[in-house]
Amino acid sequence: MTNKPDRSGPCILAGFALAAMIACTTPSASAHEANKRVADANALATSDSTSRPQPQSTRRSVARAEKGPYYVDFRARTAASWGHAFVWYGKTSEKAVEVAGLTPAGDTLAYVLGHVTFVPSETGASYGDLDPEYLTASYRVYLNEADAKRVFAYIKKKQANSPVWNAETMNCTGFIGDIAEYMGLEVPNRWQRPENFVNRLKEINGGRQMVRLSAE
């Protein structure tokens, strides 16, 4: 798969549809591929703690308590021309991550058809979601345990109730935008490149790291 984004223009333009049949596709990862790449994901999931000098133990404990023990990481990665937005979520003390995103199920044809109609979707990890080298944007938000249970349940519900994909109306940025909105975050215009969407999401929320949900 080509991993360099083509920034010359959106691949959804009708004139580029056939030319992008090979370049724009983002096939879903098999369970075997996802398992094979979990080591890379594990390494990146803990990059915050390994890439910076460690503070004093008392200060580290306070920072961890303020951030919360769970997280949702809004992410964007390269694809041949447009990119893909998705979320990682899990517990900060664990290396394993869960992945949720909205992609067309199948091969290049499904991707192309999805620009003019609705096609079946997949909502788990797609090829490249677990590779740090493909990452273009990331915004991690932390949650306490009670809020994490609600958010994680909402993510799984969205996965179970998102049977179709369409480039214009039911796409990856809309999918993670709904998650951000549920968490009480301000959500930018969803019809933009995934990388721009995630960066803008972080910007309009002031880079806040801790989210507390309102009472049910």
C-alpha cells in the first residue's frame, strides 16, 4: 500500500475516481495482520512515558491522577490520497489498545462505489492503524473509570450500529466526530482531511487532556 498522501486534491472528485482505484484504497487488516502489528501499537501507546525525561515520583503520581487512568486517542494516518481517521482507546497502565473506525468493507471497488452510494462497512482496525510510521495527527484525552465505561460502551455501540460507509455522509471523520461529541468536546467541520480534522479538534478544545462527562 502506498503510504504517502497525495495532497493535490480530494480523491472524491469524479474525474479522479477511476485513477484512484488503486491509490486510494485502504483495505481492512486481517486478524493476523492486526496481531502481527500489535507490538508497534504497544510501543506507541506508551510513548508519552518513554520519550520524555521522567519527573520526580511525587509529581508523576499527581500528573497521572489528573489525567485519569483511561484514554481515547483521536488519530489520523496516511492513505494514498485522503487519509483515515480512527480512535485508539484503553487503559493507560496496559499496553494493549482497542481500535475503532469506519471504513468500506472489501477491496478497491467498494471504496470507489462508496463515493456514489452506500457500501458495507467495517469498524475495527484497518491496515495501517497500528503502525506508528503512518501517523499524521493525534489528540489523546483522558477519562476516569466511570466515564471511560460509558465512552467505551458508546464506541462499541457505534461499531455495532454503523453497517454502511459513504465518502460524503457516513465516513471516518464523522464516526470519530460522534465519539468526540459524546465526550463533550467541541467538534470541527467533519468534511475535511482526517489529519486536519484531528488537529482542529485538538485546537478548538484548547488541547485539554482530561474530560469529565456530565451526569446521566
